[in-house]
Amino acid sequence: MKTIAFVNQKGGVAKTTTCLNIGAALALCGFKVLLVDVDPQGSLSQSAGFAQIEESEPTTYEVLNGVDVNSAIRSHNGRYDVLPTDIRLSASEIELISQKRRTERLRAVLSGLRTPYDFVLIDCPPSLNILTLNALAAADEVIVPVQAQYLPLTGVAHLVDTIKLVKERFNEKLEIGGIVLTFFDERRNLDNDVQEILDEYFKKKVYKTKISNNTKVAQAPSAGKDIFEYSPSSKGAKQYRELAKEVSKGMKPQKERGKRQ
């Protein structure tokens, strides 16, 4: 099982959209995928069709407080699974601060998963708070969506420092899996300049596939669908499918690995 946290402390960079659509694309490739929402805004949950969650239904909040994670997982049309959340998770930002091993709660939760997932993708809040630290402590890799502008680059530098700190203190296996350029337009000099800066700094960590500004991708979350359900023939669907291939390079779904054993 590979666990990937999608992180950027700047909002509006298509972090949630990228997490959702990479997960959906991986599922289409035959991988068993779980999407975990640790953002109290619940954008991932809403984008995946779980906009209305009853008070009696467990969410990420209850799971972090001891409820069995398996009881909270929902299926999105039988294609991939979602651990949803809503505004009640905002209480965890305060409650976790005073608890022992507070950065390891999500890691412990994921260790209790009964389904043998190939990928667990975690959508983080647009800030470096205790919930984001939990995600980083539980992850094998970090994927950073970056809008092709100069200002977001300074935020990426701070994020890299945080990842290094988490690696030293909480999670020695944590690595940067890749940088995804979003809202990319190859016709603009600025976008290409930003790409060159990222390529120079991160070397081979920048994914070749860029995500362009796409109306269908932007519209899909309002319908509670991923891009492959909403507009499977769109440019955005093609790009996310290619990006998922890069993310899963060298990996095979568990069911295929089992056939060879």
C-alpha cells in the first residue's frame, strides 16, 4: 500500500481536484484506491458525491477519536472508496494539540484498514496545521500541486522545509513524490519560466504531465463527480489519466500481482 498526501498551504491550486482525479484514474487502471479527506472544509468529500453526511454517520473526525475506520468508509459507485469528512473535523485542530502522539493518530488509523488498498490518497487542508502534520506523518510520499505563477513558488519552498522537518522527527520514509503544475498554459512565458525554475530545483520530481485550465474539470465537483464520470473525453480527463500513469509507474494492481504468484 502506498500512501500519498496532497499538500499545498496555498488554496486555489487544484489540490483537491488533483487528489480526486488521480484517485479516479488509478481506479480505472485497476488499482484499489481509498481517498481520505482530512480538510474540515470537506471539499474532497463533496466533490466525490458525499455532500450531505448525517450526524450519526462516522467521518474522519470520529475515526481520529477511536471509531473503527472501516465503519466510516464509503464506496463511490463501486469504483473507489472515500473516508469523508465535514466541518466537525475542525474540532480536531484544537483537540489534537493537547494529546500525546498527536501527529501519529492518522497513521494508527490507516494501519487498521482491512481492505488491501494499492493507494491511499490524503487530501490535506490548505495550511500546515496539525491535520496536515498527521497526513505527512502517515504518508510515504507527498504530491504538491503548484499553480504556474511566481508567488506560489515561495510557498513551495516553505513546504519543502516542513517536509524535511517531518522526515527528521516523525516519518523517516517520507519523500516528495512529485510536483504537479496546474492551470498550465504552455503559450504563456510565465508558465514556462515557472516550470524551468521547478525543474532546476526539484530535478526529476516535476511530473511531465501538466494540468491545464479546463472548464469540465472545474465543473465536475459541483456535480459530485470526478472528471471521468463528468466528461470522460475531455482534455482534463486525458491529462489526469496520463498523470496517474506517472504516479503509478512501476506498480501493478494487487490483483495482477496475485495472478503471477
